[in-house]
Amino acid sequence: MNNPNKKLLSIKEAAKYLGITEMTLRRWDKDGSFKPTFVSPGKHRYYSLSDLEKKTKGIFRLAEEWVIAEKSFTPEDEFYCATRDVFKARYDKIANELSAKLTSGSLIASAAGEIGNNSFDHNLGNWPDISGILFAYDMGKRRIVLADRGVGILNTLQKVIPKLEDDKKALEIAFTEVITGRAPEHRGNGLKYTKAAIIEADAKLLFQSGDAMLEINKNDSLNVKDAKTPIQGCLAMIEF
């Protein structure tokens, strides 16, 4: 390729940079959502660093694309955990890797495990369309992403608090209040543990359900706000 821009990356390098697969980049090119910067006469795709920097949350965007979609589709096998067994196998791998590399690795892993297990626990037999979760991580960019197209936090907590009607209030309760020790109320209790683990690990959590987004920062602050785009189910990203 004869191109003066030395900052162009091949599709393989770009996929690694974003923490996604080459298949995903090809799909984004095909649907027009993210086009390559340059295509060689041989049809090879190349991407500039400036374009890629706008997509640095690659795995998060992939998960967001899935939970926003009106029509469900099966995520790539690399990230899709159709059953709890698949999730556990992949979770054990990242948990071991985190524990080996970071002093706070076990806390971060347990927070991710709680979120993933909640998805299976509280959607069992009630998945609206596609069952299972999307579970992806990028050790280079130090992020973990989980998502499901389940019933969401509000619908779960309404079984205990029927008058609860607001996604923001539901998220606040789930992450700050101990409800009871019985299922399905345990979802709120589990996310309260997630909050404590994230803070102790000096990490950051973004968690969306419905039209509300919750953010837990490293300074122990908790912020709940309206999300830009409503989603089905839950979407979470842990940054560490």
C-alpha cells in the first residue's frame, strides 16, 4: 500500500486496538456505522488512529448495539454466553487473569461475576427474546463489559415494590438498599455488593437499565441520570 499516512492500521490491528473482532469491523463497514479510513485496490481495509480513538470503547459499543437493537440477534460467539455454564467458564478465565495481574483483581472479578449471575438468576424463564448475556473484556484497555436483553432492574424490583415506576429510582435502590434475603429481591442486594467491590477496588462502573444510567466513580460517588438511549435489559462496563 502506497499511502503517506503512516498511522493507518490494518483491520487486524484496528480490531485489536478496539478490543473487538475483525468480523465486527466488517459488519460495521457493511452497515455504514463505521467505515474504514482507506480501502486499498486489493480491497484491504485500513483505519486511522484518529478514527479509532473515537471508538476506543469498542466492546462497550458492541454491547450497546445489541441491547439497543429493536430486533434481537445473536452476538458473536467470542462474546456470547448463551448459558450460565458458558459464562462461568469464561468468567473463571478472566478471574484468574485478573487475580494474577492486579492486587484488586479478585474484587473486580467478583463484581463482574455478580452482574453476570444476576442476569441469569433474574431472567430464568422470562427472557423477552434472546437468552444469555454478552460478556467481553479488554485487559489492555482495562475494561469489562456485560449486557443482557432481559427484563431489567425495574421489572425485577417491581415484584417486591409494585409501586416502583421509575428506572432511575430502581437503579438507586438496587445499588444502595438491602431489600430482603429472598429471591428475586436478592438482585438489589447483589448489586449493593457490586458497588462496595467497585469502590474498594478503586475502579469505575457504568450501569444502564431501561432509560437510566448509573455511574460509580473511584471517589465513592454515585450518580444516576437519564440515559441518552433506552435499552432492553442491562448494560454494564467496569473500568479498572
